[in-house]
Amino acid sequence: MPAKGGYDVVIVGAGAMGLASAYHLILDLPELSILVVEARSRPGEGSMGASNAMVRDVFSTSDNQVLARSSISFYRRLLKEHEELRTPTPLLDLYGYLWLLPESLRDEYYSIVARSEGMIDAEPVSLDDLHSCPGLVVSPARWFEGDEANPPEPITGGLFGRYCGEVAPEMLANFYYEEAKRHGVEFLFDACVQRLSFEGREEILLHEPSKVPFAFQERMKGRLHISRVTLGDGQFVRADKVIVAAGAWAEKLLHPLGIATACSPQAQLLFSVSGRSVEELLGWEPPVHPIDTANGKARCPFLILPTGATLKPIFRQRQMWIGCVDSVTHAIGTREDPGRDGRLDYNMAQMGDREAFGTDVLPAVTPYLPSFETSGVRLENSWGGYYHNSPDGLPVLIEEAYGVIFVGGDSGSGVMKADSMGRLVAAQYEGRRDAQLFTGDSYRLERLSLTRRVVESEKIIL
């Protein structure tokens, strides 16, 4: 149980955005009493821990460029200032992204980089340079054996993102957690929030037995306020303000209150593979210039194929993690509902569908890397997490008049924008119109609202 019965702020979710929000709130307002409630046993054990945890500044929209670049810059500063974030693996490793582009996308992506006027740190890669990639077939003849459809588009060039790479998610989660706790934030783990509700006070009229307010009270300024956060086994805690950063599970709390987020969760799978073909790719020294090198040499970057398949190098384990941008085979929604005991039965290992590797993912890889179709690779593991998608590929930040702030809709890029979004949440709580990002950029909060949203749709989503 929490140490107290009531708090200034209760944050639901100890993932990337919830942790960053707690950290920046307590730094800005150290007098606040803050409780973070998390359904899992440790910080970052939800979809954050199941993700590729990649970061990049290559986006089509200036909003995503600014938000991601500021977070990456902050993580670089942490790596420089904290020795414990450098071992056994570094918190941040910017070895680069490499988009392998068909003609239909090549000119568009090059144009996006040119229009960014230096905001995006990326460079074209010629088709001749790509011929050094082990096993890569730039002009595939088919999708898979026996299929008579037109083959996938040939690769005509590449785009190498330099300010791109991976974050160690457990290290980032532990940093925010330890620092927030050191400054006075309390954490409650293995506790699943089941309901947010209006608590009946003398000035609030509630329907019985549903405890829902009468509709007319919504027009009475200052009358309604969410003040009760219900946990399992009938336990609850009171809050002056509730920040919902629960990712894929946010709508289960907000929809019963009539709060629309315009976001939707969808399962995404990852597969780890090893073998001869993987070793050849891991040993590739591409003709690019990453920010972080090994012994002064470029390493195999994070690869994005024209089919949407992605390959992440895992150098220490001599593996690759393979995923695929997938909006067809997985239904919208989550599989888990909070139990009455306050636990959330989320298991990322059980979500992994090993059969899907051969039926859904390999066919998106093997046209360009045919050696992956043979004994050149072996499947080691599979797991799943959730993307929390917004309609336009940018995060959502909204505040309701009765004391609820929602942050989410990261569309698979929550880790890379987490620090920026934590700063935005703190600014929203403090009633400011703008937030100051780590890079010094000023960001207008209403750009990510729903009622005054002024962003363009993101075109580069992985």
C-alpha cells in the first residue's frame, strides 16, 4: 500500500513516459507529493522492455525531429556524466540506421533530409556502396517460392541516419526511477489501477450506484474532479491530479470517463535469430560514418528493408532482432484486463508467436536476404509488446478540466521521445503554454493536444 492516503499527483505507469514525467515534475516542483503506480514488478517492464528501444532523428515532421533529437541529446549528456551508464553496455550507442530504399521512396526521403535544413543528420548511400552488404540482393526476383505476384521493388539507394542507434531500456528506466525516488517520488509496484473516479463530496452529486456525476455538473466550473484512484482488492488512493501514462492500457482507464485519446494499442512481435548469415552481417563494415564506432570502424547499422522488415544488430550476443511493421495481422486492443487482485497478466514472452516468424516475417526479409531462408539462421526467441498508435504518428498530450492529464500515442517511438514528453507533461501540470526542451528549443504544448492540434502526419514510422 502507499505510504499515504493522498498525493498531489498520482502517475499511472512506470514506462518511459511515466518515469520521465515523474523525474521532471519532481525536479521542477520538489515540494510535490508524487506516487507512481505500476502494474509490473519493476520500472520499464511493460512495452518499454519488450521494444527494440531504438532512437533516431530521421522523421518527416519537424515536431518529431525536435522531440526526438532533444531526448537523444539528453541521453548523450547522461552517458557523458554518469560512469555507471557506460558499462557493461552503454546507455546510448549511435551506430546508425540504414534505410534501403526503392525508387518510390528514395527521392522522397532525400528531400525530407534536405528540407530539414540540418535538423536531420543523415547522408545518402549509393547503390554501389550497398553491394558490400553480405548476402544482400538489391533486385529480388520473387517474394517466396511459388508466389506469382510481382516481386518486391528493387533497392536503388540508401539513407544512413547518423544521430540514430539504440538505448539500453533497463538502464534508462533505472536512471529515471532512482533519480525520481532520490528526490522523493514514491513508487508502488505490482499494483494495477482499475478505475479513476469522481469521489462524492458535499458539492458533487453522483448517480447511485454507478457513482457517475450528473451531466449538468460538467458545465459548473471547478465542480467535478477525479480524486479517487482505485487499485486491486478495494484499495484506493486520493489524488489532486492524475497523470495517465499507461501506454497501451490507458484507454481502459480513460474511456469509462468519456475521455477520448484518439490512440489505439496494437501488438508487435520481435524475433531473435543467430547463425552464419547473422554473423556475416554483424561483421560488415559499411562505407558510412556513424557517431559511435567500435575500434574506429563502422558497424552493421539498424537495417530497414523496403518491405518494412527491420533487423537490429545485437553485437554482444551475436544475434539480430527481426521485426516487421505490421498493421494487418494483429487486432486493435490489448489482450489483458486488470484482475480484481490488482494484477495485470501481461507476459511479453507468451505474446511471442514463433510460427509468425516463418509465416509473416521471413517472407518480408528473404527477398532481399535469401540466405535467411535456409539453415543460415536459426530462431532463438520471440516476444511481443504493444505500440500505442496515434492517427498521425505523433504523441498526444491532453488535460481534462477535472484533473486528468494523458500522455501517450508514441506510435512505437516512446523511448526516443520520452525525455521531451516528460518535460512537456511537467509544463502542462504547471499551467505553462510552452515547455523548454533539453536542447533549448521551446515547444508549444497545444500542438500535441486534440482540440488545437496543428501537426502534420508522420510518414516515417517503424
